[in-house]
Amino acid sequence: MDLYEYQGKELFRRYGIPVSEGRLATSPAEAREAAQELGCPVVVKAQVLTGGRGKAGGIRLAETPAEAEARAREILGLDIRGHTVHKVWVERASDIEREYYLSITFDRSEKKPLFMFTTQGGIDIEEVAASSPEALVRLHVDPLEGYNAWQGRRLVHDAGVEDPGEQKQIAAIVGNLYRAFVGTEAMLCEVNPLIVTPQGEVRALDSKFTVDDNALFRLPDVAKMRDLAAADPLEALAREKGVTYVKLDGEVGVLGNGAGLTMSTVDVVTFVGGRPANFCDLGGGGDAQGVVDALEVITRDPQVRSIFFNIFGGITRCDEVARGILQALDQMAIEDPIVVRLDGTNAKEGRQLLREAAPPNLHAEATMLDGARRAVELAGA
Ligand code: GDP
Ligand code: MN
């Protein structure tokens, strides 16, 4: 789950990472009030779950509360790379002497958290990595040993920060960022820019924060930050129903059991020239209600033209899935053709059930490849 800048900064604050004071506003009038309370000048910042807001006109300075209101009016409703702005963060403007970059993420190949730090912040980090890779200092933390204070000092030293006051502040921020990363079960914490003010104060001016969805049950106050409005409505419905679903852009609805089989199914549909409409994993159980819920989500997508059920019965029993399909067809008016491939535990019984009921829009295929071909063909018809 990605957090908005203002939410990430709230977490930074809790972990002792300095941020500017600010207020959230959803209307120009609120932005004006916020500016009044904070004292001008302020920055009005679009809150969207995407980067590059500055370049897109989503970050604007305001010298007076009236100006803050005007800037908020311009920014609210703006489309930034497909994200509509519904909220702005109004924060006391900072004077910037230098812009650095600091992040921590997982390095999956090393199986360790990885810090990256450079004094060439502010701009795209990919650009720095490409044009002057030596300026980007990388440092792994062994998760079993945990963070050690020397690691912050090493980052700061290797990146060439010379001012002792800056060194001290940044090293402390690095330690606190590690605590924030572990404490919120994050997958990414990025500060770009980490600024130095003319007075020599170091502060996080932006935040990019991704937390692990699977850990949210342990972190109720982070889970509350989830913005259902920003999520895809189909994905929100799926979440509500406990269906594992990712919306894609094609016409063939895909339903499999187990993430591996479902991903393979998405691949095979693509391989035979089709475009998957979604990824939907029925999971290990595959009881009738689960099938009904999954079909309800898949068919809610107006782009879907056919549905491919690819079930390999292990723990999941194919007869149970077949019952689920029939029950779903009973409960809902599904007009799209459904292709079913059942294999594994109780496949024979499952196929028999489908054959006996023989719904007109149901097509059984023996293999995954044949099933995919048929579903793609039917989506085109
Ligand atoms: P992003 O474009 O989405 O990464 O948004 P940022 O929050 O990183 O802001 C982009 C740029 O706007 C920063 O790199 C700064 O140069 C500028 N900016 C943001 N806040 C302030 C501020 O308080 N004062 C000044 N002078 N510039 C700011
Ligand atoms: Mn930024």
C-alpha cells in the first residue's frame, strides 16, 4: 500500500525525522485557512499517489493566504499522470540550500534492506544512477544484526557530506528511517529531497512510503491510512469480498487457483494472442461462495468478453468449484462465455456436474492451452 506524502510525513514525525509543519485541505477555502494558521509563505502540494508532481504543476509556492487559496483552486482537480487531485497539503515553505536523496528499500537479491544516499537529490534518482553512479552510495543492513550507528556515518562520509552539523543530523535521520522502515513494515521509504536549509537544518521535504499490505493487520493506525477512493473500484470491491484480484487491461477474465497457476494462465492467454482482463486467484479453498464472489468481481468489469477458469485441484476440489460455477450462474445473469478447464482432485466429478447441468454459455476444455485458445477466440467473437 502506497501512502500519500502527508501520511508518510506523519510517520516520519513519529519516528523523529524532522518535517515541516503543515495542514491537509480539500478545498481552496481550507487551504487559505491553513496558510493563515501556519504563517506564509507556504507551499501548496498536490496529494496523489504518483511522483513528479513538481514538474506537473502540482507543487506551488504562495506568499499570502489569498495566494494559497488561488493555487489550491488550480491544483485541486488537476490530473497528474492519471491521478486526480482531491487533497492538497499546505506546508510552511522551506528555504533550500541543498537537496539530497535518501531511501531504504529491500534488495531482494541480497535479502537485506538497502540504504541509498546521494548529495545529488531533488531530481530523478534514476538520472543520478545513470549519469553518475559513483555519487549514489549504497549500504546494506543485516536484518539480524540490525542497524548500527556507524552505518549512518558511513553513508554520510562516503557521499562526501563535509559539514559536521549536517553529518550528525543526517546520520541520526538514517537511524530513525531504519526504525520507521522496520516499525511500519515498510517496503520503501524515500526522502527526495532531504534538504539542508541556509541555517544548516536538515529536513525531509517529501516522502514516498510503501508499506506491506500483509502486515497491516498488525498496524491498525497505518491500515486506517488506506484510501479506498484512490484505489481501483473493482479492486476495492474485491478487497471487501476477500477476493485476490488485480485489474488488467484486456478482455479475457482469468480465474485460477493459486497465484502461480493464475500467473501462468495470464501468460498463456497472452501467449495465444489474447489480453487478460484481470488476475484473480481463487486461493486454496475454492468453495462455492468464493467462486460466486470472484465471478461477481470479474464480471463487473465492462471490458470482460469471456472468462477462463483454470483450476488444478490439489487442496481445491474440482467438484466443489464446479458447484460454485453452477451456483454463480444460478444467482447471477452471466452472459459472457465461460471456458472451464478442470484437472486434479475430483476433476472427473466436477466435469460430470458441469456436463449434467450444461449451461449454454459454458465450454469445457481439457488443457490449459486449449482453454486459453477457446477463451481468446470467444472474446473476439
Ligand atoms: P515531487 O515533484 O512529487 O517529487 O514533489 P516534491 O515534494 O519533491 O517537490 C518538488 C520540488 O519542489 C522540490 O524538489 C523542491 O525543489 C520544490 N519544493 C517543495 N517544497 C518546497 C519548499 O518548501 N520550498 C522551496 N523553496 N521549494 C520547495
Ligand atoms: Mn520528491
